[in-house]
Amino acid sequence: MAVITLNNIRHSYLENPGDDADWALKSMDVEWSDGGAYALLGPSGCGKTTLLNIISGLLTPTRGTVLFDGRDVTSEPPDHRNIAQVFQFPVVYDTMTVYDNLAFPLRNRHFDEDKIDARVRDIARMLDLEHRLDERASGLTADGKQKISLGRGLVREDVNVIMFDEPLTVIDPHLKWQLRSKLKELHQRVGATMIYVTHDQTEALTFADQVVVMHEGEVVQTGTPVELFEHPKHTFVGHFIGSPGMNVLPCNVDNGNAMVAGHGVPFRGAVSGPVKGRTEIGIRPEFVTFAEKGITANIVKVDDIGRHRVVELKIGDLDVKMMVPEGESIPSGSVFVDFNTSHTGLYIDGWLAGSA
């Protein structure tokens, strides 16, 4: 296992990149600690797989350095980095048995057969594959084959990092939660550094201790699932994480005070001096509540989603969503609402004021 450090990484697939649009990855500095469980989260095309390929050595970055435990591996090929990678589609040898598939990485490194047998059976127990070791891999379902891929990544005890590139994409939805839980359990048992790439916030937030959120080739925030939810540092984080996502409302700022549709809205933190750029107030639906006085709003629609209801409001011409717990009464027509100040942020050009 290793501490993985990315210093000033930039990458372009063009020979002579010019403006920002030419860069698949803009300048970034990221560090993954030894033994951590990380998720790399973002929409398709944001640069997640490019970044993963740079860490693995499949790509050499246009600029910057990749360090494993302080050693510069930027120009080293994948086989010198001692990594394991699990891909989106299961990579198995169909003609081999499950046992031989799991044993293959160890046999390829000339391990003693007794040690191979002990390790294979240990991993098989972890993955609930004990009873299928003598079966050919061709007879397994997609989730069974992906378990083999996971097992091949885990069977070696000497890897610096195990990387997962959207490993549950081809798995049936009702089986995904089982494999997500199994991955979390495996991390706790083996203690390896794991980086999990996904566009699915549920996968990221349930697996990782730290989530790295990417948007248009940039890392916009790294934090725990709670930090990302309660204090998003960028409007994209607020929008992408949560269902429904954060309300982002245009506002005017004068003398440190924010006005939304004619209403004064207090926010956490403070700004001093004139504010330049696009200004917006961000507040998650969970932190909007009914009040006896405050911001005037009109209820447009109520959607029942089980334990909560999503109330759609109009504040002036602005659309605002709020979450109301099951059992709490909902008035009709014109109402007053309140924004929880400790969870209300001012964003300037997309960034939380004071965080960029």
C-alpha cells in the first residue's frame, strides 16, 4: 500500500493545448492516504477515467508528477507500480475455473502453491464464492464474474492500490447494494488503499470515507459524505449530490447582505467590500422550513416520495424545493418559509464565498 500524491497534474489529448477547453484535466493537487477508501465522483466526461489511467500508468500526464510514497513514478509503466485494477466490464478467463481465475495473479508471480491455495480460499470466503471454486467462470452470471474480478484485485497482498472503474455498471440494480456492501466490508478487512470511480452518488457515498468530486476536469471538493452534503464548496457539488439537489438562487449582494427576490437572506460566513462576479444563494431542500414569518412563497406542487415529501415553491419567479418529513402538515397557497442560516451559503462564480 502507498500514499499516492498528484502534484500539479494537467493532461490534454491535444499536442498543443491552448485554452481551458483543450485540457481534459486542469491543474490539480490530490493526495490519497495509505489504506483509505476513496471515491472519484462526477458525471461522464469530467475526467475521472483519465485521472485513474494517469495513476495506473496507462497515461503519462502532460504536466505534473505522480508520487507513490514520495517516489516519482510519472514515467513508469503500470507493471512497475504494483497496482490492481477492476474494470467496468468483468475481465475473466471463461475457460478457467473460478479457483484458477483467482489464483492466476499469484501463479504469474511464481508464488508457492500452498500459499496460493490458502489465499485463494480466503478471498473466496470473503466473496461468497467458496462453493463455486470448481466451476468454470463461463457459467457465472455478470455479478458472479465481477466478484472474480474483485477477487483478482484483492488476492495479492502486496499491491499499492486497488482501483475500481465503475465496477457495478453491468450489475442488475437489485444486486448492486449487495456488492456495494461487500466492497465496504472487504476494505475494512483487508485495509488496502482503494479508489472507486463512479458517476453514481449512492455508490460513492456508501463506499468511501473521502469523496473527490470532479467537474469539467477539475477537483471541486474533497470531503466526507457529510461534509459534501452539509457544506458544498461549489454549486456543482450541491447540485450533483443530494436528491433533489441544492437550490441555487440568483441574488444581489450589497454591503455584505444578500437579497433573493426582494427578501433579505442571512448566510453563514461574511463578505467584505464589493463583490464581483455571479452571486447566488445555495440552500438544500432539507434546510428550508415553514415559518410564522420570513420569506413569502407560494406552494405549487407536493410530491410524496415515501418518508419525505418534496414541496415545490415559488419565491417571486424563482423555483425552490423543500423537504417535509412524513407526518408533518403542509399548508396550502401562500406561506412563509425560513432558510437555516448555518446551511445557507453565498456562492460567487460557483464557489462558496471564502473557500476558493
